[in-house]
Amino acid sequence: MWRRSLTLINSKKIFEKTKDIKERNRQILKAYENGYSQHMIAKVLGISQPAVNGVIKRKREKLQKKSNKYIMKDSK
């Protein structure tokens, strides 16, 4: 329990200066890439886990579209 509290305190430091939505989304993605769970990110930011999931899902879809674009371009 103590370790979890320490992680939550450290997590809050990462997000405490986040005001802009785009910046918040970048922070969400960075935290997720660094191994934070969607639940922990949501708890620290005071938003819902589905909101965090939506940010991650949209980024994956965007990367998939870019990937498909390059695959199609290279196959011509």
C-alpha cells in the first residue's frame, strides 16, 4: 500500500503542470509508454479510464493509418 501511494505521488508530479488538452494527451501517451496503467493515469489526472483509453486508441488508429499509407506507397 505504501509503495502504491509513493507511485501515485510521483505520478502527480508528472501531470501537475498539464493544462492544455494536447499536452495532457501527450502526457497520457508518454506515461502509458512508460508502463503506467490506464487506471493509474486516469486516477492521477482525475479523468475516467475510458477517456484515457480513447486517447490511446485514437493514437493507435492514427499510427495504423500512417503505417498503411507507407505500405501502400512502397508496394507501387
